Amino acid sequence: MDIMNFWNDLPQPFFILAPMEDVTDVIFRHVIKQAAAPDVFFTEFTNATGWVHAGQKAIGGRLLKADDEYPLVAQIWGGEPGDMEKLATHCRDLGFHGIDINMGCPAKSAIKSGGSALIRKPDIAIASIAAAKTAGIPVSVKTRLGYTSVDEWSDWLTVLLQQDITNLTIHLRTKKEMSKVPAHFELIDDIVSLRDRIAPQTKLTINGDIADRQQGMKLWHDHSGIDGIMIGRGIFHNPFAFEINPRDHSREELLNVLNLHLDLFDAYNAEIPRRFDPLKRFFKIYVKDFPGAKEMREQLMQATTTDAVRTIINESSASLTSTS
Ligand SMILES: Cc1cc2nc3c(=O)[nH]c(=O)nc-3n(C[C@H](O)[C@H](O)[C@H](O)COP(=O)(O)O)c2cc1C
């Protein structure tokens, strides 16, 4: 059966906003789409077994999406292929355009059953991919180089590339390295050769320590054969990390992005009831690099509602106008 496969219609290289738990929900994806969009978005990861046993209650707003999101990949994880099959089918029915299986998360809670634990359980990894494929939408995998040692990369990635997946994203570190050492860019050419030999049809996406589109483009030029670049934490330093022609952004532009985030937070509040406090983590992404940003951030940290945040922004803008 031919399946719709957006991965075949992407530019070279394509850029992906990395899946990040408590960050890349429907709200933040829309903020970044408006600021400077990547080519592909992923959801935060959703646990298959949790969903199968406890349903919606177990997953909150993780799979909430909007009709204007394309292409959007649902990232799932777990250690029970049967549960992966059920959740993958549910994601297809929700209208996602692909399934990505997380085989790289190093968190203690994840490795009890899935995440990077699958690096040590290749049979389950293989069965999970086969199970997700039964949903009939493209299946990709995101993983690390190995569990304990960098030398594991060749055997582990061989296993994955033999499964005829659509895209393989590699966070260029081992599980043990967490994010404590620089990403192993020196392995990119060898990984490309392995992919070319085993699965030339599988797209290869590189991830880890890539700050923005410009650094991604340089890597792509320096290492021929990479198809995609995935950026995660870079977005915390620069909400415009995916922009094609980088430039300085004015205070007004940055605050407009913050206002959009606030509006979306309120708009989705009914569907995903959220606490206000975690929203504060995002303020420093937007409120920086302009005179008075530090003072404004200090005030924002005292706010307890989105309206209080808006008042701080408006008063600060009004005082700027009156002194100029
Ligand atoms: C706050 C946070 C949450 C994350 N959640 C996920 C997740 O749900 N799924 C996943 O595959 N990786 C997750 N990651 C890992 C990132 O997707 C990415 O692989 C990692 O941050 C390295 O890329 P970077 O250097 O561009 O940030 C998370 C990372 C961070 C910082």
C-alpha cells in the first residue's frame, strides 16, 4: 500500500523543531511557526502503555493538535509493541502525518521500559517499529549513538537502518553522556556511509548542539549526505533560530511573540488546563537583548496571571513612549 509520505516532499536540508517534553505542545509549536518556522514539527513524547491503560488522563495535552499544523509527527515511546501499535493507530486517526518512536530518552522514568533502554533491547526496538508501521503512516526513529559507549553506534544504527524506516534522527551522544559532552559531529560522515550502504532510502537527521539554521546549513555543507537538521535547545536562546536571513529583532517583535504565547495559552486553557507557573520558563526566551529586559523579567516573575503579564508589558511600553 502506498502511504502519504510528507518526508519525500521536504527541502534539502529540512529543519525540525526537536520534540521537547513540556515545551513543544500545540501552543509553543504555533509560537515558533509564527516567529520562524521549521519544515517539520514533532509533539512531546507520549507513552503508549500509559495511554492504553489510562487513556486521555495519562497523556494530558500531549497529542492535542490544530488543523493548520503540517507536517506534524507524533512522538511515542514505550516497551510494549502491542501498545505502540494501538497508540500509533490512534495517532493516525487523530490526523498526525507520521509516527516517531523515541529510543533515546535517558530519563530514569523512561528507561524502565522504553526510551534509550531499547538500545539494549534491539528485539523490542524491531518489534515496536513493525507494530507502529501497521498504522499506515510513515514511521521514523529518534535515538542516540549507543547506551554506554560511543563504539556501539555502528551495530545499533545498523539494526535500525535494516527496518526500512522513513527517517532516522540521531542525537550524537550516548545515553550515558546525557548532554554533558559535546555532540560527536566527527562521526557524521561514517554514519552517512552506513546509511548509504544499508538503507539509502532512509533520511538521516542530525541532532545535538546545533544552535540555529545557519549552523545547520554549515554542517550540511561540510558533511554531504545529511538530509535533515533537528534543533532543540537552540530555540531557548533564539526563538527565531529557524529564520533564513538572521537579523536582530526589536523589543517590539520579541514582545509580540510573548503576547502571542499568552493569547494561545489562554485560548487553549479550556482544552489543556495548565498551571501558570511553568509558563514563566518561556519569558526569558522573549524578554532579553533590549534595554530594561532584566528589570521586566524580574517583574514578570512576580506575575500570577496572563493578564498581569500583559499589564507589565503595556506599562513598560507606555513608560518607554513617554520618555522618548
Ligand atoms: C526540556 C527538554 C525536553 C525533551 N523532551 C524530549 C522528548 O519528549 N522526546 C525526545 O525525543 N527528546 C526530548 N528531548 C531531547 C531533545 O529532543 C534533543 O534531542 C536534545 O535536546 C539535543 O538537541 P539540542 O542540543 O538541539 O537541544 C528533550 C530535551 C529537552 C531539553
